[in-house]
Amino acid sequence: MDYLRHKSRYLKKLVAMTGGFLILAGMILLGIAALALSGYLNVGIMLENKYLLTFAVVMTAVGLLDIFAAVIIARW
């Protein structure tokens, strides 16, 4: 019985972390889509070789920060 309580607690934390990451990623993607549709952002420029690494690093950093925030929220 104690094992199931621990597993349930772990599952709740995992769901909180995953949900937080998906919410943040969704907000970022919706913002990028809105800027692209309104003409303020040229999405094709991010696919050029000189900007691709920077874009990938920024997206990875945002994801890691979101996971860090989800861990803090899950422990709180």
C-alpha cells in the first residue's frame, strides 16, 4: 500500500512537470504563429544556417527553464 502512495505521488509530480512544459511550449508556439501571421516575424529567417543554432539553443534553454520551474512547483 505504501508503494502505491509513493507511486501516485511521483505520477502527480510527473504530470505537473509535463503539463507545465506543454503549456509553456504551446504559448510560445502560439505567439510565434501570431507574429508570423501578422507579418512581424519572418519564420524563414530562423531556418538559415547562421540563425539555426541560436534558435535551437534558445528553444532548448526555454524548455530546460520550464522543466526547472515545474520541478520547483512539484516539490512545493
